[in-house]
Amino acid sequence: MTPNDLFKVVLFKIRRDNKYKPGLAWFCIFALFWITLLLYAGGFTTSIEAGMAFLDWPLSNGSINPTGWTEDRDMRAEHSHRLLGMKIGILSIILVIWTQIREDRRWVRRIALILLLMVIFQGCLGGARVVFDQFNIHSESNFIAQSFAIIHACGAQVILCLLVTLSLVCSRHWIERNGGLKESAPSSVGWAGLIACITLFMAIIFGAIIRHADIGLAISTFPYSTWEGNWLPVNWNWAVSINFAHRVSALLASITILFFIGNIWKISRISPTLGWLSILPLLLLLLQLFLGATVTWSRIHEHAATAHMLNGAFLLASCWMLTFLSMRLSPPFFIPYKSSKLAT
């Protein structure tokens, strides 16, 4: 039998189905591990202002392996971020191929494809941030590059949520155990989750603006807005307004997240799994508030700022995971999970 004949036999035996695939499920978890490293590398690069350690893109100083990049902290942070981004791109390609070959659920295959497209778009945004920096285009302001950087930061959150979604729908719990749901959940739970995710994402956007515009200490006290103990700033400008908007949006996000968790606890008899999982965003929320305060108290310590960003991403991902689970069999939401008819 020739290699070509063997390939045809193997390909003929491969069939799409909607059964649990341990390899695919664990590969999604593997990708989640690497995207966590990518998020940390990107956040740390921003925290130490090393985004322009290399003035070129996609190469670094004209090379895939630039000389001395492991010895200089700024170069090490930025180049590690680029290499990890490339790795996530490769993992996304594998996920698309894997799901196209083996996954019968069309909507799952589409999620994998959207993930890959978002990763490509994210890479282009990161490149645009470098190419259009004022050092390269010789402009008076860096508004264009900062705008790309802010969108790039927010896009990373979307990619994380997409990968969490793919990991969830490929898990044994989703496919064989109906996500832990004993009966349909009220649609109010899904709506509460969506509202929580939206308000949290708004806080993340303001946080990204603060980080990339380097205005984190426009309000230099916490929890008050002035050293005299005023809740509202006395002197307003653009930087102060963005900082205050971040604090207000964080407060709103905290309220909506707690409201969402409360709704989940009300239906814990329907889904004990959701009840237990809701402890995760609650703990992450408390940690996020502490880290936010620490960033101000430490005068924006690089590790505190990076941890605040990374924990915010985890908080959003956990809220989205619970929202997606609660929307699964809740009118007017309907997320199919197993049947071939539903999968298409």
C-alpha cells in the first residue's frame, strides 16, 4: 500500500461527530495555558513601557531571533510577547483544522474559525501599534499608535473569552452531562450575565486607555479621589475624567457581577455546577478590587499593574463562562450541544 493509499484510508475512516473528544478538550486547555502567558507578557510589556523596544514589525531588529534580546529587559518582554503571539496563532490554526475534520457541530467549527481570525486581526493591531508609532511616522502626538494599542488590549480579552467558550463546549461536562443543568434556567440569569460582562468590559476599556496613555496616577489616592477625602475630583481634565470613569465603571461592574451571582445562587437547585462555579468570579472580583487599590497605593508598581490587568481578564472570562452556561437552555437563548440536527 502506497503512502497515498494509506492517507485515503485514514481520511475515509475519520468522521465528524459530536462525541466527547479528550484530545481536543485537553488541547483547548493547553491553549488556555499559553494564552495566559501571552496576556501576562503583553501586560508586563505595557507596564514597563517596553512596547517600542523594537522599531520594526513583524521582525525584531530585522530578525526572528534578535541579538541580545534575552539580556535586555525591555527587549526580552516585547520579543517574548511577539513569540507567544505567534504560538497562539499556531495553536489556533491547529484548532481550526482539528474541528473542521472531527467536529460535527457547525457552530463549534465557526467559533474556532472566528478565534483564528481574531488572532490574526490581533496580530495586525499589535503590528500597527509599532508601525504607526510616533518614532516611525515622526508625528507630534502618539494618538494613532495608542489607539491601536488600546484596541489590541481589548481584543486580547475577546480572544480569551472565545478560547474559554471553545474549551467549554468541547468538554465532557458540556457534551455528556448537559452542562450540569437539570432543567431550563430562567432567561433572567442569562441577561444578568450579559449585563455583567458588558459593564466589566467597559471598565476594561477605560483601564486600557489609562495604561496605554500612562495616566494611572491622574487620581493618585484610593478610595477617595483627593488627599482631602473627597469622593469626587476637584480639578477635572481628560486624564482625571478617564480615571474616574474607570472607577465608576468598576463599581457598576462589581454590582452587576454580584447581581449575576445572586441570580445563579437562586437557581442552584437547577444547576449545582453553576452554583459552585459562581464562587470563582466572586473571589476574582475581591482580588481585582484589592489589586486596583494596590496599583494606586504602590504608585503603579509594574507587577501590581500587570496582575490587575491579568486578573481582570480572568474575571471577564469567568463571568462569560457562567453566562454561556446559563444561556444554554434558557429562553430566549438556545445553545445546542449534542444532537446532529441541533449542531447544524
